[in-house]
Amino acid sequence: MDIIIVGKRHGQSRSLKLGSGSVAMLGAGFCLFALALFGSGLYLAHSYYGERDGLVDARVKAAWAATLAEQKAELKQLQEQSRQRLDALTLKMGDMQARLYRLDALGQRLTDVGKLKSGEFDFESQPSVGGPIPSEYSESYTVQGFETELSNLSQTISDREQQLAIMEQLFQQKDIANQVFIAGRPIKWGWMSSPYGYRSDPFTGKRTWHAGVDFAGKDGSDIISVAAGVVTWSGDRYGYGNLVEVNHGNGYSTRYAHCKELLVSVGEVIEKGQVIAKMGSTGRSTGPHVHYEVLKNGRTENPKKFIHRANRG
């Protein structure tokens, strides 16, 4: 193989004669150079794209990490909100439970005041309820729905508390009215010995006015108040001997005279049927008895209509 080399200056040329071995070596060297060049290109390309892919992977990982951190923060916030809501619901449930206990106690008092029969209305037992099997369309409460029901129940309890409080006041007023209602006899045992009105005076025999009724009985037996009230007199009074006078309100008062022993004091609040004195014969009297008077605005009335009328309640 001949290779001609031409010079730049004088255009002279030279000729090189290569043998077959030299040509083979030259071809092999060229191939090796080409392979090296190709390999270098591949390496550079791989390095470039590898760095680019690594950069992309780092960005993706960073984005994932940021998203995960954000989701964790949101989850923590939701957990805190749920805890606070649960605490609020727990407090509301505790308040409602306490109010229900008060309602039970108030209802029991009303049952006692109203004198309902035993077992007619029992606040201590679970109310009887029932109904058909729920349909397949029934659904559970949502948290918001549950809170709404709690609020409605709380309002209902408030309404019931007000209603029961009003009922209690009415019952108390009725009970007070029953207590101050003058009715019955001022003794537990005995008999009427002298009526209201004109009679022959037991000491002079003359016709005189008797402003009350007399009930005779055993010396030292009980004298009771015919109605609740406040004691306005407890002591000796001319002609009456030992006297108890009780103010019952609405202008009414009663007197119990000739007592052997007085058991109440001025200013004391007494109940209907309470023993206030013992029967005796003090003052202007011929024997053990109680002189009983009923007064309306300071004027005596016939006790007979009060003695024979039925008690309220």
C-alpha cells in the first residue's frame, strides 16, 4: 500500500510504501481510536443524564417529604380538634347528667307533695320504652348531628326544669293554702259543751253573748291548732285565763282559752294539727275545757261553719 505525502511549501511529495502488516496495524489502531471515542461519548452522556436523573429524584423526594410533613401536621391538627370536641361533649354530657339528677330529685319532691300513690310515678326507675325493629334505612349519627341532638336535649331539659319549678311553687302554694285553711275541731277528744251566740251566763244566769264555742274534755288533754299560722299571743289574758292566739293570714285568727299549759311562744310558726296547749280551767271557767274563737279582721264569726267543713287536700 503506497501513501503519498504532499508538502505545503514547495509542493514536493513523498511516497510511503506500507506492507500488509502495517496496514493491518493501522486499521486496528483506527478502530481502537474510534471505539475509545465512542466509549468516551457514552460515558459523558451517561454521566450527564445520570446527574440530571439524580437531581430529579432529589426534587421528587423533597416534594414527597414536604407533602408528608404537611399531611402529618393536618392529621395532628385534626386529632387536636377531635380531642377538644370530645372534651366539650364530655363536659356537656356531665352537665346534662347533673341537671337530670336535679330533675329526678325535684320530680320526687313533687311526687311526695302531690301525694301520688306509691309506684304511680317512680323517678328512680328506667322509663319503659320500645318499638319495632329499625328498618334497613336507619343510619348512625354524625358528629355534627350528635352535637345538634345534645343541644336540643339540653334545651328540653332547661324547659322541663322551668316547668317543674313552676309546678313545685304551685304545689307549695296549694300546700300552704291547705295548711292555713281553717277546718276541724281544736281538740282530739271531747265534746261541745256550749255553742256560739247568746246563752245563760254560767256565773250570773243572765242572758249574755258567747263569742265562741266551748269544748269540754279531760284535764291536761291536747289542744291543737286548726290551721297553720304564727302565734301572736301566748300568755294570760283577763277573762280568758291562759290564752293562745294564732294569725292564719287573710285576716283570719283563732283563739284557744282557759289552757292549763301553754306549749308555744309568740312569733313561733306552727303547723296544722300541732299541739299548742293542754286543756285546763284557768280564768273565768267552771271546769276543764277550751274556749275556741274564730275572728275575721278582728270580729268573731261562728266557729261552727269552720268546724264542720272538710279539710282541703
